[in-house]
Amino acid sequence: MQEERLAELLERYHSGESNAATSRELELTFGIKGIQVRHMVNALRRDGVPIASNGSGYFYAATDQE
């Protein structure tokens, strides 16, 4: 499932706030639109996956504070 692939990609390559992936980067990687990225991120968050975001993009939270 693409959501699992997204979680794996963020955990492996975009862990921590300083390594955020832009929405555009994720759109190109998965061949989807920005709204679909947001839906996938929201679904992962509902499942308890620690995906965070800031003005730079999305990242896998490396600390409890993130």
C-alpha cells in the first residue's frame, strides 16, 4: 500500500525536522497530487505513525517534541 511506502520513505530518509520532504517531492516520488499526499499523511497519523510537518514539508518525528 502506498501509505506504508510513504511511512517507510519518511522514516528512512526524512527523519527529523531538518530532513523534511516537500509535498512536491512526495508528489513526484509517488506520482500523485498534493491532496493525495495530505490524505495519506492523515491516514498514517490516525494509525499512530509519527508523521509531522512544518513549513518545509513532512518528516518522520525523531523526538517526542516533534
